[in-house]
Amino acid sequence: MSLEREIAEHILSTYLPGTSVDELDPSLDLFESGVVSSLQLLELIEWLRSRYGIPVEELEMSPRSFRSVAAIREFVENAQKVS
């Protein structure tokens, strides 16, 4: 399973249950569309940290890193290169 699909599946199962991963455009703005709220973002960051072993406290983060599934995939890939 691709990293992007795994992230999308987690987001959908957690925040939009019953929605197919094929219905989620990887470039969809998760905040503007209401899929993820600011509180849910904290939960998502914690999931990323535990799932992929990312030391998020050591990384420079910005809201842009979490705006879409594609942006989150890129963040995870870059974080894994650093750690």
C-alpha cells in the first residue's frame, strides 16, 4: 500500500467514516473542506508521529505541511529522510 493511500485511509476512517479513499482527491485542502479541524490536526500529528516514528518535536512544521494528503505524504517522506 502506498504511503499516500495509507494516510488517506486513516484520515477517512477517523474523520469521514464511510467515505471511500477513491473519493478523496490527494490535493483537497483538508482544512477548508472541513475534513480536519485544528483540534483533529493535533490528533493527526500524533498518529503520524507514532505510526511512522517521526520526531515531530524536532521538525519544523507549518500548517501547509498538513493541508492535503499529498502535503502530509511529502512531510512524512522528508521527515523520514531526516531521522
